[in-house]
Amino acid sequence: MTSICALWALAGVVLATAACAPQPRGPESAAKRSAAELTPGERFPTSLHARGPSNGRENVYEDGPGRLTKVPFRDLPCQKCHPETYADGTPVDEASYRPSCRDCHVDPLGNDPVPQQRCLQCHETGFDRYSVHREAGLECMDCHTSNDVHGNGRIQQTMYAPDAIEADCLDCHDEVVGDSIESHRIHLASVDCSACHLETAETCYSCHFESYVEGGYQDRVLTEHSGFILLANDKEGKVHTATYQTIPWKGKTFVGILPIFNHTIMKAEDARDCGDCHDNDAAREYGEDGRIWVARWDEETRSLWLRKGVIPVPPDWSYRLKFDQITYTGSPDDPVSGYPSEDPENWTFVGNVPDLTQDFKDYIDPLTSEQMEALMQPYSEYDSPASR
């Protein structure tokens, strides 16, 4: 399930297992010591767990849909995201809540191991789907590090900052470097593992923001979109998976492109092959029509078509990626009859030329013209490894 706030929550799936409470270290301030010298408790205030629930959401919202809605982030409940109880079962008081070791640890000194289920109380997106890692019995801390959980002493805006998350596929799968698999040989230096091995991105379609702001913070969307990924460039210059967000607001519309990694990892034999990306239907549509339809609304039948498969994000995506945006015709106070699916009879077309777009350039960039040209060709027809 992907709520409006969840799309702004750019925090990794991490789990605390090491000592968390601050330890006395003498008069020297933590800021003057290296991350390796700091205790987990001293690093925690800089962590995504401590700052992400509010700071990450605020950065994404204020840089994106907040510019359209003009509703200050401080007036939204996203800054108070929290579990219903602390790890010891004590109910959380929303008015006084601040992220702390108690969120994950029963032991006030943080010496107790944290069960996987505790992690999943907050990090739920994608965990209702298949993953080869979960099938193999792996848990969060099999990949993530203490610094991922408690911070590394440097404040990060989101999990997509260059050194925010240490976990990396090659930590375990270093055998792919120099192996005989052609796709690894061609793509390892320029394509992130997620582009071929992540099963799907997820997003809600046309999040009705009036229902959220004026209707008691209700998550009202017509449907969810899965079975697709967007492809864009991460800040390390590798092709990476991405998703999108669409928001109608008082007759105007917003579209944002965001990086994503949601742990829906496929088996090696199920990974994408060349034709899933190269010369696929989206790439051909871009080559023939100069646009890629991602969502089409039929007003007569009140039905929404959503594209499946791999969708490249071209350099001029803000008017080349096409989204028919729709909005709820009832009152924001109407009870939400179902999440994520509403009765389409209560929704209507707004437009497909967004009033505001945002691709969050601090974390992701569109594909280049050269990359789009390569994707528009059948795999067998181009011979430049640099373009693949």
C-alpha cells in the first residue's frame, strides 16, 4: 500500500540491532570526532531514522507538490509519522513524539536485537510482494549496516544522497564483476542492478490532495499503479529505477519523478532481458510519436489504462511523458470507500498538460538523448558498448 506520505518518505528499509543510547565520551564534542569514533547513539540524530520521517518528506514535498498547493508542510501530519506503539508496546503520544531508540529497542540502552517484524511496521512498501531475498530467508540487517540504521555522523536529506546508505548489491554479489554473463559485461559500469532485477515500482494514481488537506487527512486515490518501472539516471551516472507521483489540486496538476528501490527483487532467471528495455513499446512510441503515454483516461467508460513494463524517462520528459490526470468530483469530506480503489464514476478528467513538474535533480536525472537513441534500437542493431 502506497499512501501520499509514503511517496515522500525517501527512507531506506533499515533495522537497528546495535547499542543505540548515547555513551559518555568526555568533553570532546561528537562533531569533532570521526564517524568511526562515534557511538550509535551519538550518530543517531544525523540518521535517516531520526530525521527522515520529517526531513525527507519535507524536502520532497516543498521542492515538489508544495510549490503547487502552497500548503505549508508544517500544516500536514507527515511530519508526525510514527509507529502506533514503541517497541515495548507503550502507545505513542503523537503530540510529544520524537524519533528515538525506543522506536525499535525494548532495552533503553539499545542492547537488544530488533525483530524483523518491528522494521516492517514502518517499512511496508513492496514487502507484500515476492522477493528472492525474502524467499532465501534474508532479513534487513543481512544487507544493511549500523551506519544505515544509526547514521554516519553526516546529515542526509534523503536515502538517495550519495553516502546515505552503505548497503550495496555487490557486497554479496561480487561474482558478477568479470563473469561471463553478457548483460553484466555490457551494463555493469553504467546500469544499476535495480534496472534489471527490481520487479516493479509502485505508486498511487492521482492522489486527491484536497481529501488529504481538507477531508481529515484521508488517502483517496482511484487506483495503484504497479507492474512497471521508470528508467532514469542516478547521481552516480548509472541507469536506475524510478517512479512517479501525480497530484491534482483545485483544477491544477503536478507530476514528479522520483528514484525508487522497494526490495521486489526477482530471481536471476526472471530478470529483464534485452527486449524488455530496447525497442520496447514505450521506446517505439517515443520514436514514432515523440511521446510516451503512461496513463490514459476514457471519460465515456470511466476507465483508466496504465502502461506496464519499462518506461524510459527522456530528457524532455515533462511534456513527452503523458499522464491523463483525473480528480474526485465529490466532497473532500466524503468517506473513502476503498483504498486504493475508488468508484471511477466519482472521478473525472482534469488534463494531461501538468501545471508543475519536478524531477528532483539532487537525486535523479532523465536519460540522455544518446541513451534514448540506444533504447529505440533493437539490441542487435547497435554496436557501441558505451551507448548500451
